[in-house]
Amino acid sequence: MSRPSSQVSEDVPGARATRCSRGPRDHHKANRISAKFIPPFLILCAAFSCYAWFYMSISWFLRNGHTATGVCLIVFQIVLLGLMGGNFFRVLLTPVHYAPNRADRQRVQGSTNSTSTHASDEPQYPQEPPKTYDRPPSDSQVRQYLAAPSVVDAPIYLADRNGTDSPRYCSVCDIFKSDRMHHCAEINRCVPKFDHYCPWVGGPLGHTRYKFFVLFITYVAIYCIFCFVTLVIATVQRLRAIHQGLDRHIPSAPAVWYVAIGLAIFYGIMMVPFSLFHIHLVCINKSTVEYINAMPAEVIVNRSPNEDRQRILLKHGMNPFDLGLWGNLQQTFGTVRSGPLALYDILNWVLPFKCSPGDGMNFPYSQAAHDDIALKLKTYG
């Protein structure tokens, strides 16, 4: 399946990535550099907030007779820190599983003239492969990708916007993009179910990392609220005890409390709405890229090898991957089975155990999308 020589990646982030990656200047270097330094800074902030919070709990609640309150708060704090830290390190350490570009495929296939149904038969980027900025897929991952069915052969796939019957195409990676795959400009590679590049957690967020990212920012938002409320209560009680001259153990210099309250306010203002936004995206089964690039979806219906492929414009505003609230939640957090294993599956929703289900390349279309396609195929004849 050939491509016109002027064709670039059709979606907005991919097109921008194509132009930037071929230019003389690297406009995304600052993001990559910050992705190396921000995660350690966040760890230091978390360590300081823990020190301030435990100092408050021990020096105020426990030493002033509020033993039960202090112990309950400490247990809750430890559990919350475990959940927050576990998901943070899962985001950092989980491989992204980039789609292999032409250089990766040539490395594994051992021929510069090798072809693949996953790519155009007329490569559109120069002889020198584009520079990438992360570890390439392993040989086994590339072979697994090449052995999998191509999006070209799928019965339904998202259409390119050039008016042809081909799938969406990335001219940088020279690859036909499977549904929900987008090009990450900072890394210069295509990422399955790409959401966005986040320097706060060290890099791109795609299918394998997104669940842990959503859990992490949700727990950070809860942690900020928890620290703010408990520290403010302890500070008010301390000031009241000083004013009333009560016979209590009163910390003489709780300046560390005030700094921790400031950090909780600063991060809470960012993380509470940010976590709510991503929970909303999970509920409607959209990535950030798909949410921003909200254009009417067009699909190609491949009815049979002997028939022409039919291009269908779906109903305006329809998200073809919206499976309903329960189905959308399972798409990100994992399938919940019936029977005794249901408890384990529910725990997997809140714990950093498994990645999102599936391979990140194939996603089911909603029944509403199938109904709309069937109606329009009948109309078109």
C-alpha cells in the first residue's frame, strides 16, 4: 500500500512531531532533560513531607494523649505512601513498548530492502533513520510485532485523513499506526495508546504505563488533601493551646509544618483537578491526545478481500471506543471476572500489580459504532 511523497503523519501531534524531528533544532530537548531531574526532585519533596508529617504526629498527637488518633493517622499515611510510591516506580520502571520503526525492523530482519505489511512499501523518510531518544524495542519485541496481524488487514480501523483507504501513517517511523497509536515528538517514536509525554514521571505515557500514572496522581491528590487537613488541624490546636496556656507538650518551632502545608497547597492545586481530569478520560475511554484532537472519527471497513474498502464517517461526537462506564474502567484498570477471583481483580484496580489489559494495538469498537457503521453501509449499498 503506497503513500504520496508529500504525506506526513495525519494527526496533529504526529504531524508536529514529523516537522520538528526533521528540522535542525531539537524543540523537545528541554522536556527530555527535565524528565531526568523532576522525578528525583519529587522524591525529595515526598521525603520532606513525610518527615514533617511524622514529626507533627509524634510531637503533637502522640505526646499529648491522642494515641488512637495518632496511630490511625500513621497507619493511613503509611498505606497511602505505599500506594503512591508503588505506582510512581511502576510508571518509571515499566517499559513503554514502542512500535518498531524502519531501522528496528531492518535490524531484526537483516535486510535494508525488507518489507512489511505494517509499513508503507514506499518509505517516506530519508535514508538515514531519524534520531530517537530512548531504548529501542528488543529483537523479540520487534519479531512479536511483525508476527502480529497488521492494521491493514483489520476488519475496521481508523482512517487516514488523506482520503484514501489506508490506515493512519507515520512518516517518521514509516509505519501504519494501529488504532489509538500516536507519535511522541520528544522520543521520536510511535507509542501504543499514547496519552502524553510527562517529565514529572520520566517520559511518555502509553498503554503499559497509563494505569499506574492515573493511580499515582490520584493518590498524590489524596495525599495532598490528607497532609493539608491534618497539618492545619494540628497547627490550629497548637496555637489554641499556646493562647489558652494549656498544659501540653507544645513544639517550640514547627516551621517545618508551615513549609509542608505550603507544599500540600501547591501540589494539591495542581494534582486534584489533574487527577479528576484523567479519571474523566478513563470514564469516557479517551487519551489526552484523543480528547484534544476531537475531530469526527472516520473508519475504513474491510468487508472482504474481494470487495472495495468502504470509508465511513461516524456520527458527529461519537467515540468509537466508548464501551460504557463499566467497560471503559475495565479497559484501563483490568477485567473483573466473576466468582472468587473478583476480589483479586478489584484489588488490581487500586494496587500496582498489572498493566492495562490487551496488547495496546487492538481495541474493541463500541456497539454504537458498529450499529452506525452497519446503518451507513446499508445506506451506501
